[in-house]
Amino acid sequence: MKGKNSLRKLYAVWSIIISELFAASMIICSASASGLFWDIFRIFGAAAVIMIPVIVYVFYRLRGRDNNASSDELEQLVLQKSFALGGLVSFSLLPALMLMCFLLPQYAGFTAFGYSVIAGGVTKIAAFLYNRKYSSH
Amino acid sequence: MNNRIRELRESAGLTQAALAELTGVSRQAINAVETGKYDPSIWLAHAVSKVFGRPIEEIFIFEEGEGK
């Protein structure tokens, strides 16, 4: 049935968590670098940590409730399962991300990038595969 | 959960797309329910039962122990 669902909220929270982790990792990894560029980089990073939830919330509110009726229950099931799997992988890899950022700060940018690729990739691939599973003839 | 949606739909001369339109879901959702890949919500089951004019338990076959 078409109806109200919490997917938008779920996706907004998901976006905030991943973006915050990414921004925080970038700040941590640049902690040992000195110079004007890196000082500015850290300031922008800190601003990003503060602004990301605000920006996502603004977009969340601006989009309104238009997609409450845009997905049916099968699509919601597919997305919820994908988010669940993506969340499981993301939180499982979180200790590894933080550990790598602290132990190898010179590679923390690559680590954070790899983490976001894995977290986002797993979610997208899961959505693709679940969609194939449920929507195939 | 087994169901009689395909049988009832075909006897009513409806396509999957037409039934999807009448119940407010996608054709893929109707296909997934028909093929048993997906158990519908109570709201979709209610909408399907309204379309066919039959009670839910005549369309969806509940078996003891299933879904618990």
C-alpha cells in the first residue's frame, strides 16, 4: 500500500552519520599536518561537522512529505533490508576506521574514503540484489 | 503464505498492472505476492479482498505455525 513511511527519516539519519564520520576522520587524519592549507582544511572540516546535520535537516524539511506516497510496501521492504545490511557493515567496520585513522593518520583520508565506498557500496548492491530478488518474474 | 490472487485475478480478467492500480501498489509488488516471495501487509491484503469482494481468509491461505 502507498502510505506514510519513515524511509526519508532513515535516509537522513544515515546520511548524517556517514558524513559526520567522514568529516571527523578527515580532521583526525590532518591533525599532524601543519601549514595554512591544513589549518583552513581543519576549520572547514570542523564547520562541516557542525553544518552537515543542519544541511541534511533543511533538505529533509524542504522535500516535504512528497515521497510518502511515492513508494509502495515492497520498495520499502527492499530499502529497509538494504539499510539494515549497510548499517550492520558500517557499524562493524567503525572500530577499524577509527583504529586506522589513529594508527596511520597519513593514510586516514584513504581509509575514510574506502570506508565510505564500502558502506555506501554495500547498501547500493544490497538494494540492487534485494530488488532483483523480489521484483523478478 | 499461499494465496489465490492469480486465480481470482485471472477469473476477474485483470492484469497484474490493473490489480496494482486498484490496490495502490506497484505491479512488482503484486507479482511478488502472487509468487509467494512476499507476504503483504494487512492493508494490502484488505485492499485485495475489497477488489475481489471476498474475505481475506478466502484469498490468503493461513497455515498453522507460519509467520510466528
